[in-house]
Amino acid sequence: MSEKKQKKADGKKTKDKKKRKNIWLWVLVILVIWWFNNYTLRVTKEEIVSGKVNETVRIAVLSDQHATRYGISNKTIFSAVDNAKPDIVFILGDMYTSGSEWELMHKPVDLAGDIVSAGYPVYCVTGEHDYDDRYVAELKKAGAKVLDYSGDTVEIKGSSFRIIGIDNVYYSPTFDLGNEYVLDDSSFNILLAHIPNYEKFADFGADLTLCADTHGEMAQLPFGAGPLYCSEKDVWLPKLLHKELDIYDKGFFDYDGGTMFITSGIGVYPVPVRFNNRPEAVIIDIRPKR
């Protein structure tokens, strides 16, 4: 082979090698972005104001762990809660996936037990996955209070809090929480419900309604453009192409006299396709109105 041809062949090999290196670099970048979006925990900090509290009360909200062997660890979740030093912790359901073996079902029980042992009151509601009687019994044994159409009144920093929990996985057209409960005007009323139902909860009018279930619709578009897909309405790009629809994916949604907050949760069920919507532990400060 002539010297000229040899140089040309060597140049081609160098270019091919560089091209393969760039491809693997891009694969690595994509994998890191995917891992970061699906398996790192964000602490989301929010605040609301109420004339019903005398001092700032901090709550922590966890949901939708969908426990697996390789997901975000209990230690990481516990640290996020413990570092925030909340006054009370709410767990909103689907902490394991239905059909899981007992080891995975018990993982959120261990988490709740660790939080209780650290001195934080824990209140739970179940979702459509984690309603097994054995699981609920273990949660109670760990010291968590499981609310299944029941309520409790507690005093925190000199303010009264009325906590109501429901375990609906279906809402009939005639569903009306006003038939079950009367809100206490002298207390800050908190409703815990795994599955959101904005219209019905707005009619009920708790000061704060905490919900989960949507996972924030998993993939969120940048710049506040909303979810890529809305499972409830079965539409793509709902906030861009279907502005006539009310989309309740994640965050705060106000109503007369109160607000509903939906957390995007922790797990990646059914598949890890989160984007711009990392798993979260939520810390909400309820501040007094000045």
C-alpha cells in the first residue's frame, strides 16, 4: 500500500474511533440524565399562610414510593424528612405496588417506623395499591396512625389541627364528604386523600387537601408547559393543546377558602420515565397571617 493510501486509511480509522467515542459519551450523558430524573430525591419546599395558626407549622408529605429493591432508599427518604425537622408527617398511599412480595411491602412500614422512632407523628392513608390488611396492621404496629374514613384532632405549637383521611379509589357522582364530616372552623382542617378529586374536595373546603397518585404525570415539559401526557384526560400536551381542560397534575390548586396540593411522589411505577419531574419529599410550612 502506498504511503498516501496508508495515511488515508489511518485517518479514517481515527475518525471512526472518535465517532464511536462520541456515541458512547452521549449514551453516558443520557444515562446520567435518566438516572438523575428517576432515582434522585428532591426536597420540594412550599409554604401557605393561614389565620388559624399562631406559629409556623411544618409538615412533610411522602407518597407513591412503590417500593423496589433498587429504588430510592429508605435512608435517603428518612434523611430528607429528618433534616427538615417537621412537626408532623403525612404518607399518602401507594407506598408499595400491589402484588409485591412481603419484603417490599414491609419496606414502607420500616420507613414509617423509623420516622415515628425519630419522634415525628405520622398519619397515613392508603391508595389503590397498598390497602392490604397485613400492611395496614404493620403500619399501626410501627406507630403510624392510619386514617380510613376517620379523623383526629391534634394541637401543634398552640394551634388546633383537624386531620381527616379517606381511602377512596373511586368517586361516585354523588360523592359528598359533607355527608361524613363537618369542618371545624376553630381548627386548621387537613384532608388526606390518595386520589385527587378537585371538584369534590373544593366543595368540601378543607383548609389544605393533600393528594398524590398522579406521579406528576411522570414527564413534565420545561418552562412550566405542563405534563407531556395527562392520563386522567387521555390527551398529549394538555396545557399546550387543550387549554380548555383543567389539568391537576402536581402542585397547588386553589379553591374558595383553601387549596389542594398534589405531590408527584417518589417511585417510578409503572416504568422509570420521569423527566423534569424528579421524585420528591415535600415540606410545607403553614405560616401565620400577619
